[in-house]
Amino acid sequence: MQKKLTGAEIRQSYIDFFIERGHTFVPSSPLVPGGDSTLLFTNAGMVQFKDVFLGTDQRPYTRAVNSQKCLRVSGKHNDLDQVGRDDTHHTFFEMLGNWSFGDYYKQDAITWAWQLLTEVWNIPKDRLWAAYFKDDFNEIPEDDEAASIWLKQPGFNPEHLLPFGRKDNFWEMAETGPCGPDTEIHYDRGPEFCNLKDVPGHICQVNGECERFVEIWNNVFIQYNRLSANDLVPLEKKHVDTGMGFDRVVSILQNVSSNYMTDLFMPLIRRIQEMTGHSDQERDENLTPYRVIADHARATAFLIADGVVPGNIGRNYVCRMLVRRASRFGMKLDLHQPFMAEIAQVVVDEYGDFYPELKRNATTILDNLTREEKQFHKTVDAGLEHLNELLRDLKKKGKTHLNGEQAFDLYATLGLPLEITRDIAQEQGLDVDNQGFAEAMEAHRLASGAGKEFGEMGGEDVDIYAKLAEELIENGKLDKMGVKYSPYQPIREPELILALVKDQKAEFSVESGDQVSVIMPRTWFYVESGGQVSDTGSIESANGDWRIQITGMRKPAAGLIIHTGEVVQGTPKVGDLARLLVDEERRNQIMRNHTATHLLHAALHDVLGSHARQAGSLVAPDRLRFDFNHPQPVSREELLAVEAEVNKVILQNYKLNITQKPLQQAIEEGAMALFGEKYDSVVRTITIGDEQALSYELCGGTHVDETGDIGLFLITYEGSIASGVRRIEAVTGWRAYQIARERMNIFEDINQYLGTSQKEALPKIISLSDALASANKEIEKLRIQQVANEFEEKFSDLDTIEGVQVLKAILPGADMDALLEMADKFRQKVNSGIAVLGSIYQEKPILMAAITEDLVKRGFHAGKLIKQVAAIVGGGGGGRPALAQAGGKDPSKLSEALDQVAVYLKEIG
Ligand SMILES: [Zn+2]
Ligand SMILES: [Zn+2]
């Protein structure tokens, strides 16, 4: 091999090689798949081209090359437990791919693959092996076309061509749909890499499961459409879909034994080593934590750059889990302070040229990581301690699995993600009930009303609609692209009813009261996307015979759009002509809110900074909701500045400029793309402002013509929805007027009551409340004065019973404190005596008894005395011999109760 190429050079040489062969470079789509709610993260290069293969979308090119960001931490492809424990598994990785959409086929794909590997990258030919498809069930034809092309490659060893069956060399997207044979290229690292030499029965060959042969490239030839388990039909247009694990191929070209030793990872590993101060030997003794931290730092940097910040559920949970898991592994290296930002900075430096989103969002990435680590540190000690207790208990009882409820509780209350709990349990030879955890999390999520976070997952009814779409296209009722969708242009002419679906069945006619789905050749009802809710309205027969109230819109299968609702009049039939009546007043409200959302987004960037990126939004008729990344509450001044800026732009009455242009151009021009949205290669852009765009976004939503159409814009709410994510709610147009009017009415009522003008109201309220406070203080003073006066009066007239000086007095208005004060006064004033004081406080009788020391010595006891007295008012009490208090229920018997003093004295004396 020649001089070692760097990882960046290898990536670029792959891309250049295919650009020279007529391919268009298509940038990686985000880690969050656009418009595909069935998939948590992009997990393969083909995800962004899925629609092209399904035939529901087209691109302006037929050859593409890319390097796709992928994440595998959930679902079928979940390598998390492996990450860090071996040389090849990662959560985040890049996949290189070249694509033919009905253009070149096996001949070029295989020839080019061989050329790139052996002539550009100079991999020795005798190290390469090829596997091709030969059906182990003898039903699908053998791919002898691929086999014969391989045998023609210059220098290819014919003995290195091996047939494999369906498991290894037949690719399917799903149970039905596009599929075909593939050919894999494997690299022989040499017999010394076999780690299964001593395993009886091990055959050291391609697909032999040992570490000697590694698959580096898979070329898939999509040539069939699978209709059912036994029914394959050849496709008219055949495609090529290839995928090459980038990290792995770099490890081969750089001649190192582990992906982690390539220059894709070593700078990260070295930074960790600087922080731990380890020698190379110490580092190698702790490989797992080093690898986990490097892998997770790379994954989380890319995730946050794509708008996925740490949080509680779904994708955000994954980000949180990765940060915390890395942090826990850091503790094994004695890293007890936040350190992820340091490693992520290296990721930004190393990958930022090819993936500029890393550089653009660098501050957001670093801040989020540090904040999440700090939050984790607050509870981690308690969490680990509690977990260890649970595990000890488990072992004592001879059990092997921690139950899911307990694991969820550890997460919900102490912030320990399942994956960490599992790591630790496994380190002690135990495990966790994953299913139980998932159920507990689901139950909790449903209880907190956040279950819709992932949007519609498609229903059990997908099949019937897929079949229906196929039929309608086959018999020419719909063209190949399916239902025509034109939400921007009203459709006023009547259209044919193509199909009616009721209870999962296609019906010829339906009746009043039925819940139905309606399919028409085209529609202008908006279907929920980009946060904008679906339109509602009605579909009515052209001759006025029947009417269906439309409450929902959906795309249940490729090419199909359905209107769902209830028949409220007549009997609609397939073939009837009908009008599509969108509720236009509601649509107008939605449009005002949507355009205002763009202005709000721009104003937030202006006032708070460019990190305040959209993290979710809802555009409804009555309000708009906008979630964005920002580490602290938005201050009142900032909120007012944002609101003022939006209103200023509204008053400028800018005309909205809506155009179509290539995605790449729009991104380069700085158009804002929204989180979780899917974009075609040609995108719709919305620009607001004159020469200098105030707002520039990619958007498929419906908008007002001029900003003035929005009317008033008012922010009604600002709060937090997750750590680092804020939410603003706002209203526009008539709703904003209503809210402003309601609030002014309340204010006017206040002014009228106070007899003030607007500006006087607040000072007046402040002065009234000050006056009230000082009046209350005065009352309190007078009350105590009054109690004291009453006491003095009664004191001047003491009884003597059984030779003892006695004061019995009711002191109206006194509370317990005042009674205590008077009791103390009594004991100071007399040398020898007994006082029993009562009062009615908050409508209940209260009592206090005090006895001087000399009488206590003679056997008198205030506690016993007060008990006897309080019994009369239906209460109880007690205390020390010298002082005791009590409460009661019946205030009317207070004076009768005080007569008990004489009874007591006679008993004792
Ligand atoms: Zn082997
Ligand atoms: Zn928009």
C-alpha cells in the first residue's frame, strides 16, 4: 500500500471517484429522518432515498453518491451493548454509498467497486473476496449475472467468489416491496486475526463469524417487487443501492487492527488520555471506557447538531442516555467533573469541515453536554447506591433479573437510564427486565399525555390502503404518483369520488352517520406536516344531495391521501361528483399563525442568538406553539423585544416571496431547515423582507400573502419543556384581538371600581394595599392594648378562695400568645396566686392557667387544673405544674368553665 490516506481523504476519494462517473453528490440527510415517523433515527444510507425506490418520489438525478450519518441504538439494529467492548461496533457511524435509480446496473457497479478498491485505494487483490446470491430454497434465480461480472475483473481470483443464500445475500426493505440479490465484498485480514481457531468445527472463511474476514461493501441490486411471501415480480426500473462502513474501511486502509485506532477516533482517545493523565499502557488496560466515551461523544455531538438535545423521552432520551452512559464510564477513569464538551470539541474540529452543522452549532453542543453531565452528577450517587442495594437484594433472593418497574423508577426518580442500570447489573452477572422497563415507560408516558410524541405510526389499516392505491393506479383512476396534492391553490371544480372506505372495507356507497374515508383524484385539504395541522371542512355532492363533514386528513400509504369524517346528510356513492370545501376561515387563521411562526423564529435568533433553533412546533387555528433550544428562561425584556420585533415586521406589510429551488442552494444561502422535516431535492422556500431577508425558511406550509394579513401578534406563554428546551405560545389576528380585548375589559373594570385613570391604577392599588397593611398593624396594636387593659381591670379585683389569691378572667380578643403574656404578668405581680385566663379566638374557646412556685410546692398543678376547666368547653389540654394551656369547642360555656377553678381549689385545698 502507498502512503496512508487520512480518513477525510478516504471519504473524499470515494465521493470524487463516483462524481467522475456522473454521480451527483447528495449531502447526508439529518440523523432525524424527515417525514418518517416509523423510524427513530436514520440507520442506513438508503433512508433518504426510500421513496425513490418505492416509486412515490423522483429526483432530478439518476446517479447519486453520499456519506450518510447513521445512528443505531434502538430497534432491530441495536449494537449499544457491543459498543466499547469490541473494535468495530459504534452507535454513530458514517455509511458511504453510491446509487443508481434506474440507471447503471450490475456491470458498472461491480467494475467500479473493483477499480476503486484495487486501483485507487490499492488494496491487494488477493485480500478481496466476493459473495453473490444463490438461493438456498431454489426458488429465486441465482445471480449468475453478478458472478460472471466478478470473474471478468482484472486480477480477481476466481476461487474468491462464493455463493451464499437469502440470509447473507438477498436484501429486502420489508415484508413486501422492492428487493433483490446483493453482492458483498469481504477483506481478508490474515489468518492471525482468526479468534475462533480453537473452536471445534470453525471453518475459517467468508461469513465464518471470526474476525479474519470483514465485510466492507455491499452492493444491492434491486430488481424485484415482492407482492407476497411467494410472489416476486421483476421491476421495470432496476436500481443499485450500495453501502460501505466508513470506519471499517478506514481501519483497513490505515492498516490498524481496530476502528478506534484510525485517525477518526485517535484524536478523541488522545484527548481523553490527556484528561486522565494515563500512560499508553494504562490507557490500553482501560480500553472499554475510552472507546465508549469516544463513541458516545461523537454520537451526541452529531445528535445535538441535528437538534436532538438531552431529554426525557424518544430521541431526546437516547441523547440523554448516551451522555450519561459516557459520564458513568468516565467515573471508571476517575473523571468526576464534566468532560464531554472537551471530547466533543475534538469531534467538531475533526469532522466540522465535512459536516458544517457541527461548527454552526458548536456552542449548543458543548453547552448541552456540560449541562446534562451536571444534572446527572446531582443524582448519580444516590442512584448507584440504590441500584446496588436492589442488586444485593436480588442476589440474596437468588433472582437474576431486576424488574422493569424498579429499573424505570431508578430512571424516573434518580435519573439512571436503563442502559446504565443494565451495564451495572451485567457487570455483576445479573440482568434487567427490558420489556418491563419499556412497559413502565410507556405507561408513564401515556399517563403524562406525551404518548403522541412520535406522531402517527401508521395503523393496522396500511394494507387495505396500499392495495386500494395499487388498484386505483392500475385501472387508471389515479396516475402513477397517486393523489394530486395542491394545498396552495383552491380546487373549486367538482371532482369524482374514487373510493369510500368504512370499517376497513371499500364500499360502493355509505350512509348518514357512517364514519368514512374519502379518496379523490386530487385535493387541496392540507395534510398535517411541518407542525401545521390538517385542514377540516366538508365534501359535498355537486348536486347538493349529500354532505360529509371532514375532520381529519392522512397519508396512509404511498400515493394515497384520505379525507376522514362523518356522513351528515344523504348517501354518497363512488363515482359521484363532489366539491372539496375547505373551512377557509379556519385555514386563514392557520396561515396567519404559520407566517407568524416564521417571524417568531427569526426574532428569537435576533434577540437570543442563533442557538435558539426550532425544536418542534405546532401551527393550529387558535394558537401557535414554538419549541426552541435555549438554556435559561427568556426574560420579560427579551420576550417583549421578540414580540415587538414580530409586530414591526407585520406592520411593514412585506410581501411573502415563495419560490422553488434546489435544496443544496437553499441551504448554502442560509435558509433555515426545520427539525424532523423531510425535504426533497427541490424545495419550497419562504422569504420575508426586502433586499435583506428577515426570515428565510424551507417550508411546505400555507402562508398569508403579506405580513400585514397577520394582524396583531401576542405572546401568551413562555416556559420550559425539557432541559435546555423552551416553549413559546402566541396568538394572532382575531384571537389576539379577543385576548387583548378580554384583558382590557378586566382592566377597565378595575379602573372603574377604583375610580382611577389607566396610569393611576397601579399606584392606587399599591397605596391601598399599603394602607390596609398599616391599618392591620394598628388593629393588632389596639387589640393587645385592649387585652392588657382588661387584664389590669380584672387584676385590681382578685378573689380569694380557700386562702389563695385567684384571678379568673375572660380577655376578649386575646390569642394564645396574648394569654401567655398576661399569665407571665400575673406571676410577676403576685407573690402567690393562681390565674386562669380565657378567650374566644377564631370562634373557639382557649384557656391558660398559671400557678406561682410556692403553690406548686403545696401540690397545685396547672396541667390538672386546666384539664378540669377545659372539659366544660368540650376540650382538653395539659402542661407543666406552673403553666398549662388548653383549647375547646363550645365558646358559650367559657364563663361556666372558669367556675371550675373554685371546685378545683376546694378539692385540693
Ligand atoms: Zn477464522
Ligand atoms: Zn413553515
